[in-house]
Amino acid sequence: EAAGPAKHIADPAVAVTPARVSVIKKAAEAQERKPIIFDEHVSTVEALRCICLTLEQNQMLEHLCLDVAEFAQMRDAILAALGAKLPAALQRLHVLIQPCKRIGDAGLAGLGARLPANLQELKLTFWNCQGIGDSGLAAVAAKLPATLLQLQLSFKECKRIGNAGLAALGANMRTTLRQIHLDFGDCEQIGDAGVTALVSRFPVNLQQLKLDFKQCGQIGDSSAAAVGARLSSTLQRLQLDFAWCYQIGNSGVAALVAALPASLQHLKLIFWKCAGIGDSGVSAVAVKLPTKLQQLQLEFKHCQRIGDAGLAALGAKLPANLQQLRLDFGECYQIGDRGVAALVSKLPDALQQLQLELSRCHIGDAGLASLGANLPTSLQQLQLDCSFCKHIGDGGVAALSAGLPEALEDLELKFLTCTRIGDAGVAALGAMLPNGLQRLELDLSCCFMVGSEGAAALKATLPSTAQLELRGFSDPDPSPQTKPAKAAPPAAAVAAPVKDTTAQPEEVAHAKAAAAQSAAPAEPAEPAWELL
């Protein structure tokens, strides 16, 4: 049915479709997407026959996406059979299989055995596949086409993969590659030797590099130094995740960033819970930031040796052309008002998006006042998390609110358990909201001095075009001036909440439960299929 609509095997009324296959054929005038959808009752034989028949009849196929997430019947023989039927003209291949209890090295090797010679983009995702190890990864690496431009391999939680697999992959890196995305998170056998061998043959003309080694506890400073030494001078995007790599310290960070390319425009570095990193590590990053940088994301959550000196050093070296800045120093208990003041005093004038995660830091009203006084006039989006900063009160919220720029469109503030904040602080925020604000999310969970009076004062001054989401206290019905066109949900939310990641207080939870029992709406049907 390659030229017709989607063909459903078995009962099309069944909503659950764990196995989804989308075949994309590039037509002469426009790209057409034709999904083939299988529900959970389809047998392995039926699915295999249909897919193989489709591939045989479309040998000129250029794009193929195979999504079999949570398909319990997938096993080595099926994967190898699909690999044998891959069209020779294929240029883009995406395969997503998770979790795959019956997939091992033989299946992965079978899929890679006949990768088309002209393939330009390869994305393989095998999460939590305990049967896949070094030999499977090596088999795929040995068959990578010489024409490959983009390589994305994700083997998160494949715990049998170790140094030998990474060395084999590094030995077969193609010089044509321009984008490399590799995810080996929680592969506990990977150490410095494997990372060093992997990056030793990275292409010299690489433009995008993303490496994820979170929770690889054997990785240390040597790995960070090896990655830094192989960064291409043409690199434009760099994302490195070393969260929970406890052996990385200040010297590793310094070696990693020592030769950041001047061409870099997007930089993301994650070092959660790396206890050996302190102020000198942050300072090393700061002095090496490329001047052309437009997006910067640094995450040092729970690096408890970082204090005010690290923030001051970073603030002094922020690139002037920076447009997006995200900093996570949550649970860095030595950071206080002085560090925040030094950081924000040098915010670039061109900054449009700012996200600061400072939860559980030693910050009070003075820190918020410094932030409010230094917000760039060009700022359009501000996200601030000062949860569990118990020295923050109404004065700090008012000082921050007074500095909100008129260009601001999106504001998200989290003050969980900041028990000194009350209705006066909420009212001060409402009085200073920019007229062009489109969305306000305010989380005051466990701020027991905040009540309905604060919510009413906030709503009374809320711009008519803004969506409002309040959390942490009982909220009266919206007034006619601020009530949105659509019916508002119960409890504290007005308009549809953008996201709900924070627990509600007991009274709100009980109210929601009662409302759900009295009138439980039908859940929306799951989409039949989706592309990777």
C-alpha cells in the first residue's frame, strides 16, 4: 500500500500501538509519509512479512524510520531479517527499540551487516538492552558506510558495553562525519581507556558533537582531557554530559575547555554531583568561553565546593553576544548573595533567555534585588528557581519584580518552602508585571503565609493576554476581567497548565481527587504513530 493511505493490521480500533513503522518515500514533487501501524495483537510473523514486503516493493526508498518501542516480540532474528531487506537507495535510517529484552549482539550485528552503501544518516536507539555488549557495537561500527554524515547511537543502560566496544567504534569513525551524537549513559563498565580510544579518531571537520556519559563512575580527568584534546576547530555545537562522574575534578574541567574552538556557538556542559569541582573549575570554563557563543548551558548541581568566587569569575567572562543562558548551581550551599550579585552584574545586553537554578543556595532578599536591578532590557524569558532559599521574603520578591523588563513575555518563578514570602510579595509581583507578558508560572508550595488575598491581588493586575498558573495555595475563581475564554480547571490553575512537575499541597490534591470522582473526563486517545 505504498501509494495509498496507512494500512492497519488486525483491529484498527485498538488504541494501544506499541509497534509502529513509518515508511517515508520521497516523491518527485513532495515528501510523502506513509505509516504502517501494528497493534499489540499482531503476531511476529505478520509484522515481519508486512514490513519486509513493503521494503522489497520500495527499493528506491530513501528514508526509513522503524519505531518498535516496547514491542515484546522483537528479537534477534527479526532484526537481522529487517537488516537484510534494507533498500540499497536508503539515505536515512532511524531505528528505535526500547526496552529490548530479547535483542542481543547477534541482532545488532544482523542489522548492521547490510547497511546501505550510500547511507548518510544513521540513528540507532537501543535503551536498556541487557543482551547488547561490545561485540554487537563493534559489528555495527565495522559496517558504517563511508558516506555517513550524521551518526547517532544511543545505548543507555546497556551495561555490557565497555571499553572494548568504544575502542572498536573509535577505530571505525568515518572522516565524512559532520555530526556525532553518542549516548552511553549508565554503561558502568566504560572507563578512561574506552573514552580515550573512542575520541582518538574523531573527524577534524566535525560541526556538532554530543557525548553522554552520565553515571559512568569509572570516567575521570583523563577522559575529560582526551575529549578536550580532540575538539575540532570547526565545531559549532558541543554538548557533554558527565553527570555523576565522581572522579572528574578541577584539573579535568580545565583540560576539557583548554582548547574550546573559536567557532563554537552553542555550548552545554553538565557536571552534576562531581564533588571534586570547585571555584577553580568554574573559573577555568569562564576564561575559555568563545566570544562568538550564543547559547550557554552550564550545570554544576550539587558541586558543593563551588561558591561566590566561581560565580564572580563566570560573570566577568560572559560573552557579549550571548542570547540564551542557563546556569544550574542548585544545592551549591556556599553560594550566597555576593556571588549572585557578581554574576548578574555582567549579564550581556543582548540576552533574551535566562534560566537560573539556585535552589538550596544561601540566597536572600539582597540576591534577588541584585538580579532585578541587572536584568537586561532585551530579556524575553526568565526562569528562576530559588526553592528552599529560606532567607527570601516579600522584600526580595518586590525588588525582583521592580526590575522586570517590559520585553518580558515568559516568567517562571519557583519559591518552594520560602516561608517568609506572603501575600504582600505576591501583590508586589502582580503590580509590576510587564504589559506584554504572555505566561506566568508561580510556584509557592509550602509558603504558608501566602493565601487567597495574594492570588486575588495578582489576578487583578495580570495582563489580559497572559496565561497564569499558580501552585501552592488555594485560589479563588478568576475575575471577569482576567478569566480566560476556556473554562478553567479546578484548584489553583488558571488556563491550561504548561507543565506540572511539582507536588501540590494536600488540600489541593484532595480537591482534585474529589473533582475527578464526580466527573472523570475521558482520556485522549493515543496518537496512532509518530516519527522519531
